[in-house]
Amino acid sequence: MEDLNAFLEPGMIVRHPNQPDWGLGQVQSNIAGKITVNFQESGKVVLDSSRVALMPVMNE
């Protein structure tokens, strides 16, 4: 399976395309297809990179 978030690094700001109510999230780690993101409204979430492509946020 393809890692849809391989380019994301700790510290980057992202949005979940299917969960806009989670708000902005900061990438905490991206290891072996598992990405941990701390979202403003949902807290820390671990996602499977083969199932969702997070959207990087620039200058927001």
C-alpha cells in the first residue's frame, strides 16, 4: 500500500480532508506508515497513511 503522507515531517501543519471540525493539526511523527497528529479540536490522533492523505496547510 502507498504511503500518502510520506512527505510530511514533524512540525508541519495539516488538515484532515474528512474531518474539518478537527481544525488544524501539527504532525508529531511519521514512522512506518503511521502518522501522529495533534489536532486543535480532537487532540492526538494516529492515522494510517495508506488510508488518508492529509492536506498540508501553508501560511495559515
